[in-house]
Amino acid sequence: MQCMVLTPTGTLLMGGHHKNLIELDLNLMEEINVVQVNGDNCAILRKHPRFICSGDINGKVTLHDPSTLSVEHMIECHSGMLSDFDVHGNQLVTCGFSSR
């Protein structure tokens, strides 16, 4: 595990250098959902009122539906590695590496 975020439903969503997002029910302390990510990993997770946002090390940010975790949008932000990102309102700000 490398990153985690609390979902609007009160569960914990965890990701890392593997192909799955794992949703954990904190009351029952058991895994309730496993969703395969489109990339090879999930290095960063952020919460937004309309989306759960995940970033991978290959420069891509994916916006997931918070209730089903299905992919709503995928954005290729950098051609190199994504270092970090944040969301606020309708703005997405990323920092990472791109080749010239």
C-alpha cells in the first residue's frame, strides 16, 4: 500500500504499486470491494465531492465515480512520472515530469 483516502460512504480506499484499488469497511474491518485500475498502479489518491481521483506513476490521473469506483474520465497529464496532484472545485493541478 502506498496511498489511501476516506470515501464519502465512510470506507477506506487503498492503492499502491499493484493493479487494484481495495475498499475496506472500517466498521467490519474487511475488504468489501476490489477494483482493477487501468494503469499498472495507483500512487496518489485524492477526494473530490464528485470523484475519487487516482494518479499513477506514468503521468495519468483517473477520475472514478465515488459510489461504484467505475472510471468516469482519464487524463494524460505528463509523458513522464506524476509527482503529485490536487483537485479544488473544477480545477486539477498536477506536478510531474514530461519530455521536451
